[in-house]
Amino acid sequence: MTMKFCMACGSQLELKVPLGDNRERHVCITCGEIHYQNPKIVTGCIPVWEDKVLLCKRAIEPRYGLWTVPAGFMENGESTHAGAMRETLEEANARVEIDELYMTVNLPLINQVYMLFRAQLIDLDFSAGEESLDVRLFSENEIPWGELAFPTVEVSLKRFFADRTCGEFTPGMVDIVRDAEAPKGYRVTEIA
């Protein structure tokens, strides 16, 4: 993202490598303020009830009308697990108990990091929130695999169901990068 004006004094910015740094940053030509741009954290969960997971059909762009786990950008002043609980409440009107951090998905091309938790639904009192057209529980064979909104969701759900079959949930980390030669246009590299 290109910034034009300093958030500290309103003057113009220039791109340059600050002393002691190794990357270009937006630097104020008047007050010298350095404006760092860092990846955004997306937090959410895989809410479970018995043998099913809760998915939300998106009512917003990007990927309107496709299915996802409840997740969204972290807010300032909240922890990742609190953000996951908030997003689940906002998107699915569902309350969850967080189990553990399950998947970390790095998306360097779009400067995002997904942190998804395993979670248990507290009850079956859920419904579509403002950002969802529909909210449903799906067993593994009911998942609309061809209608998932993001590669992060597909990778995480496939790992979840494979782990559940083995009876042991192992937290994981993957990088997803664009690859024009890959069948789906992206490549997944397992880190842990």
C-alpha cells in the first residue's frame, strides 16, 4: 500500500531505506516519522459440534456467496483467541469454547497471517450474522469443497478431518503462495 501523508504531522512521505534498516519504508520528509506496514492478522476458528463443523456463507466481498469458517481481522486491544470468539459471534451468532491454536497460514503475497483455533460450540443456538447469508453444520462428506471461499479454509479443513481420523490433532503451519503452474493457481508448503 502506498501512503502519501504522514500520520504524525500531515507532511508528504517518501520511500527510502531508513538508517539501520534493510527495506524501503514510508518516511516523513518533515518530521522523520517512519511508517511501518506489517502483515494483518486474521483470526478465527473451526467450530465443532459432535462430528460436524460450522461454516458461514459469506454475505460480503471478497468471495460473496462462498463458504468459510468464521474468521476476520483482529482488532487492536484484543488477543487472537478473543478475536476468534468475537468473529464467531459476529458471523454466526455462535458461542464457542476455544481449544487450541490449530493452524497458522502464512499468505506473504497479500501480507496476511491466518490463525485458526479448534473450538467447541457451546450450544446449537446459532444463526447468520450480518456478514453471513447462511450458517450450517457440515459433516466431512457434506462440506461444499468446490464452494469454499479461500485456500486457507480448504487446507485447514482437510487437515482437521485427517487429524480427526487419526484421533490426534497436531497444530500446523503452512505457507500458501501463488503458483501459476500449480493446478489451483497456488502452492501449499507445510512448515510444521
